[in-house]
Amino acid sequence: MAIVGITEPQHTPRKWAPFALAFRPFFLLAGLGAVLLVALWGHSFARGAQGESYFGFVGWHSHEMLFGYTAAVIAGFLLTAARNWTGVQTLRGLPLALLALLWLAARILALLPVPHWLNALVDLAFLPLAALALLLPVLKAKHYKSLMFVAILFALAAGNLLVHLQLLGVTKATANAGIYFATGLILLLIVIMGGRVIPFFTEKGVSTGFVRREWRWVEAAAPLSVLALALVEGFLPQPVLVALVAATATIVNGIRLSGWYTHAIWRVPLVWVLQVGYAWLVLGLALKAVASAGGFGTLLALHALTIGAIGGITLGMMARVALGHTGRALVLPGLMAWGFALLYAAALVRVFLPLLPVPYAASVALSATLWVCAFALFVLSYAPMLLRPRIDGLPG
């Protein structure tokens, strides 16, 4: 993956650059959303209040974590990475600000008493527009292998549509299919990008002469197995079939992760956060297989994947990408390593504490609190660098 430098005429130094490149507004919005959306939901859950939402109480939480928080991270990452992949300038300035405002408007409208069609229209517009913003530089540079990411964004939009169709009364039972399909697609994106960056970051980060081990059949089967799980869970959710596919994905991705591991990762938080996140992916897939066979809680297995894998990988990627793209050394700021630890503690509490004789509501509230604290540390640590220009004076 070649890194292409993009130069611009030098101007008077600016004090602020929140829309210079997509990672800036979307990582900041994702961090703030992770704090506020979960804090609001956790507070309502602890009080036993259902609250008013277009999506319904539980539906709002699941939708916003996937199509709100995670979609923001994905948009910020892909529209930033595409500039390096293609050598073509991606969205910035006013168009980027408008796309970020659209994302924010969807989050706010979901909590206001506005017509349901308006909620749906604004929320559904974001992912297709992000996909088109990615498609244009990809086509201009003829970087056709990146079209799969455009396809994933449009597929995520289709999953979101399935949710809204049920809420609008057009269909009767498509919301769960949309949620599970979207979850699987996000895991697929993690598997694809994880295979590109996690072993590379490990080799560069540990400085011990470590060389990854790869198996061609594993590299082919890892994303295919997760894609199969997304399709099966979304559209053919037969327990035996889900268990078989999830078990296969567990084995393949577990072998893959073993080829990336070295004990030296524990000295480098920016490396171990990603490897632990991928380990949660493997664990979550295994728990999903067991849950489909009736031996574990389905919701607990789902949270192993959403908090542990999706939450951990996205937080780790935002932390690293923001450092590199603001011209800083890859040295984790301040207490951010504790942020990673708090995030994975939130996953452990949410998945395993309910198995003990403790109140379920207490375990949910504790997990939500740990999540909020983890992302609060991210916002406090990274907001200044996301809002201000690169320290090396380069564009972006």
C-alpha cells in the first residue's frame, strides 16, 4: 500500500483545522458520541426509564452504536486512508463539515419529536454519501481494489434501511436482520483492515525482529468466514447454521491471530490494543457459536463482539491514526493506555459479570461507566490534536 504525498501551497499558519481531513471531525464526533450516547442510555437503563426515541429504547442503543458511533469511525478512517491509497485529495473543508453535520443531525433528531420520515431520511443519507465521497477518488485514481470498501459502505446503508423500513411500518420484521447484518459487515471490515495493519504495526512497533507468520488459506478464509456469518445471521438465522459458521470463523481467525503474536506487544500499547481487540473478535465468535447451540447468552456473546472487538479495535485505530496524521510521534499520550484497559474491562464486565450472582442492571451500569470513562480519556487526550493543524506544517 503505497503512501503518496500530497502537497499544497503554503498559507498563513492556521490555529484550527477541524475539517482538514476526515479523521478529524469524525473521530472527535465518534469519541463524543461514545461518551454521550452511552451515558444517556446507561442513565435511562439504571432508572428503569424507557425514554422516548424513534427507535425505541433498546433499538436506539443498538442502532446508535452501529450506525452512529461505528459509522463515524469508519467514515473518518476510510476517507482519510483513501488519500494515501489513491494520491487523490479526499473530502475536506465545507463538504466535509456538511457531511459531519448530517451525522450529528441524525443523532439529535432520533431523540426529538419530529416526523419519523424525517428521522429516516436524514439518518439514511449519511452512509451512501460517505460511500460516494470514497468512490470518487477511488475511480479517479483507478484504485479498483478499494471498491470493496465502497461496497461495504453501501451494504451497511442497506442494513440501516432494513431497520428504518420496520420502524416506518413498511415491513414487519427486518430491524433485527439489519442490525445483525451490519454487525457482521463491521466485523468483516475489521478482519480485512486488521489483516493489513495489525501485523504491520506489530512488526514496526515491537522492534525485536519479529516477523509475522501467514498462511494463504487462512488469509482467504478469514474474511470469507465472517462475511458468511453476516449473511447467515442477517437473512438465514438458523441456530445450527449460525453455530457452524461462527465456529469456523473462530478457528480461522484464531489461527490468523496466532501468527501475529509476540510477547513484545505488551510493551507497546498502540500494538497490544489492536491485538487484544482481535482476540475479542475470536472470543466473541466462539461465544456466538456456543450461544447458538444454547450454551451461552446470545446478548452476552453479541457484546463480546461489539464492546470487545468493535470498541477495542476502533478506539485503538483512532488513537494511532490521529497521532500519525497530525505529524506526531507514535507515542501514546498521557493516560490513554488506561483508556484501553478501561474499555476492555467494560467488555469483561458486560460479558461475564452477568454469569455471577450479581444484579444484571448493576453489571450493565458498571460496563457503561467503564466505556464512558475510556472514551472520555480519548476525547480529553485527542480533541486538541484533532482540532488543531498538523505540528509539522503539512496539509491534512
